[in-house]
Amino acid sequence: MIALSPISLTAMNQSNLEDMIKTIHINKRIAMADISTFEEGLEAAKLGVDVISTTLAGYTLESGESPEGPDFPLLEKLVKVTDVPVILEGRIWDPKDVDKAFELGAHSVVIGSAITRPQLITKRFVKRGK
């Protein structure tokens, strides 16, 4: 799987990006768009990516401030208006988040910092009573 970021989506002109996606497909690979906004997801779907991931939602200037938890509204909108599988990624800290993602139609869920960054896990436990 080859991931393209929103920087790729905006920095390249559309025909170059379409050629890149075609090259990925010719080489029998999957093209995934790491997006931060609904508009980026729509554009990526239109250009022919195989998978959309909410990887950068809440982490870019374009997407605004990071919500406390996963960007469920973004997931839900993308699932409703595209035929492309959507992966929920970002700020997933609780198994209930995973359940909700699948209820909203996520193809899969990526759990990152909640299991790979012990300093953040510890910080959440320390702050829980404050």
C-alpha cells in the first residue's frame, strides 16, 4: 500500500496525481490517501484512490483544531458519500471508539499512540482525576 498525503493532493497538479495513482495501480499496489479534511477525501476518491484514511484529521492547518477524540463526523460523512473504504485513524484511546467507528461504517481502525507511546498513556492516567 502506498500512501499519499494531502500535501501530495494539493502540491501536485491533478493530472500528475492521477498519473501517480495509475502507476501505483499498474504496479498492482493499493493507493491510500492520508487525508485531513472532507474535501481532501472527496478529491482523493474522485482521483481513484483505493482507500481513504483520516490519518491527518485534526493535525493540519486545513483541518483546524484537533478534537478530543476521533473525528467521527469526518468518518461518517466520507462513508456516506464515497464508495471508497474509509479507515479511521487518530486519537483512538478506548475500545468504545473502535465499536463506534465500525457502527459508522469504517472499513478498519488504526490504533497508534494508545498502544505505542507509553508517555502519553501514563499522562492520560495521571490527568484522569484533574
